[in-house]
Amino acid sequence: MPLSTIYQPVEEDLAKVDDLLSSATEVNFHRLAELLDYCLKDGGKRIRPALTLLSGKFYDYNLSLLLPMAAAVELMHTATLVHDDAIDQSMVRRGRPTVNEVWSEDKAVLLGDYLFAKAGECAADTQNLRTVKLFAQTLATISAGEINQAFNAFNLEQTREHYIERISYKTASLFSLATESGAILSQAPENSVKALKEYGHNLGIAFQIIDDILDYISTEVDMGKPIGSDLAQGTLTLPAMLILERYPGDNPVKRVFQNRDKQENTKLALELARNSSIAQECYQVAVDYCSKACQNLNLLPYNASHRALTELANYVVERKR
């Protein structure tokens, strides 16, 4: 099912989030406006703001509070992408040059800082201290995940538990912020707040696992960026871990991490993932996390948002980019 269909219960309000994001580009400094326009109008999926709005649809749907929070999670997400690209020196994202490639790494870092600040401003517009604190905690969690990844680059001595913890910090924390804040701002009872938080957490883990699979088996055209970049940058993801488990002796993942003919061995690792059951095993792990996510929906009222969140979980594991 396409996202446009899944988003139908909040379609009009999601357009208002886009309007709010567009207003963020209205600044007096034209060079900053140019940077903001470039990164905020690049056709992202808007999954995170949709999660906030859909999570708010179960109880008291207060759009005056949910809109700024939905904008806050999308601005935070955009800021993390801008910083990630600068850190990784990535040249392409979503089929076009990154901010750091068009301008420079230092300008990309400063733009990311600005976006984080604007995200915090939007979160504060909810006038809900619990939500603002949750926003700040999530920002700290994401940063801790990035630091963890940086210190473990090219480290082969990582377990699946380390991997799940890392992606929980880097990716799932923002998904759970989106869903938990939507529940809080709609005055959901605490058991429903917890259920939506857990839904977002597990969905976020599944989303990142699929991202990591696609980095091995997709194409640059579909992904809008080079594939194999995780391995080349020394990031040990689930497909690489399965290659190490299946071929414990000499294998292309080890050779890449040992800086031995990185380009050729990256290519070999991608071929191993494509031409074996490794990708399917990774998909099954993602499916299991999506199942965990949807189990939490059983604790919520059954309505259009319930159906949309179920379909969104299906979309996450079926997507190709």
C-alpha cells in the first residue's frame, strides 16, 4: 500500500505540517534561507510527522499541539541527516548532492545545529513540559548513538545486542518520540502512551534493519545514494554480521575492515548478501520487530489510525528505498 493511502486519516493535516516546515525557510538571511529550502523541500517520506499525527488520533486530537510537534520531529530528523552526511562525507542523498557537497562540511554542521534549534522551538510551542523534556532526551539519545557508532567504526568485535542498542539510539528513539509525543499531547491514558511508545520503538528498529539490508541489495537508483556505504565506512550492520557468522574465516567484510582492497571486497560482500539467504534472514528479523510493534496496537481503540499504523508497519518491511 502506498504511503499516500496510509496517510489518508491525516492527509490534510500532514500538508499543514509541510506548510509549517516551509515557514521555517522564511528568514532574513538569504543564504540560510537557501540552505533551508534545499534540505526541507527534497521529497522525504514524512513518516515521523505522520506517526505523531496518527498517534494523536486515538483520543483528544488537538491539532494546535500536534502540528508543532510533528514539525519538530521532522526538523530533528532532517538535522540528523544533514549531520550524518557531513560526518560521513556523503556526496549524494535522495538522488541529489548533499548539503556538504554543494556548500561545505562546516556549513552543513552549522545548518544541522540550526535545524535542531528550530526543532526545539517547535517542541516548545506545545507548551507541554513532558513533551519538551522527551524531545531533549531523544536528542541526547541520538547523539549518544552517533558517538557509539563513531567509536566502533571498523570494530569487528560487536554483537547483535550491540547493533540493536545502536540502532535503538540512532533511529528508533526518534520513531518512539513521534508516537509517544502524539499520545501525550492527545491526553491518552498512560497504558496507551506506553503502547504507542513501544510501537514506535519496534517500528524504528525494523525500519533501520530494512535500511541496512537495502544498503546491500538495492541499487543506487532506487536508494538515491551509493550502496555499500555502511561497510565502506566501517559500520557493522546486521547483513555484515551474518556474513561474519556464516563465513568465520577470511571473508570480504573482514578484508574491508582491515583496509584490504576495500572497493573490490565491498562489492563481494554485497554479492554474498544478494546471492544467499542472508538478506531474507535480515528481513525476518525486521518482520519480527514489526510484529512486536503491531502487538502494542491491540491495546488501543480500533479506528482509522489503528489501521493506518498497521499498514505502515507492513510498508516498512516491504519498501524498496
